[in-house]
Amino acid sequence: MELRQVVNKYKGVAGGFGVPVPLAAFGLGREETERIFSVFDEDYHISRFFHFSLNPTTKPGGPPIVAYEINGFPHTHVALDAEIEAIL
């Protein structure tokens, strides 16, 4: 999945920028999610627009929140800054 695809998927799920969405919402397998987001996290020009967080709580009756290992750290959500569109 390329950066543009990630941004488009994020906007579709979040409804806009700055909203934390579960990493699982991108519809990728665990290994692919961890690999792709780790690559973006390692690139300074991209990573400054990505904000990972760990929020393992769920709403009662909701689906479980899956934690992914992004560069050695557990994360469940990501929020993107609107400024990322300048580098697409």
C-alpha cells in the first residue's frame, strides 16, 4: 500500500484529518500493517504527519482493539495531519 492509498483510506474511515482511527481499519494483515507503518514511521518527511497512539479500550459490545508493533512500540491507532497532502 502506497502513501496516497493510506491517506485516502484514512480520510474515508476518519471522515477528516486529526481523528485517531484503529490501525485495523486499513484492512491489512498484521505483518503488512506493521511493515508499512514502520516504513512510514522511519521516514522523517512522512512520519511528522503520523501520530500513533495506544488506546486498548473498547466500547462495550464493540470489536476488540488490536495492538500492532510499529518499530518496536505497540500502537492501536493513528491520526494524520492534513499537511501530509502536500507531499503526495
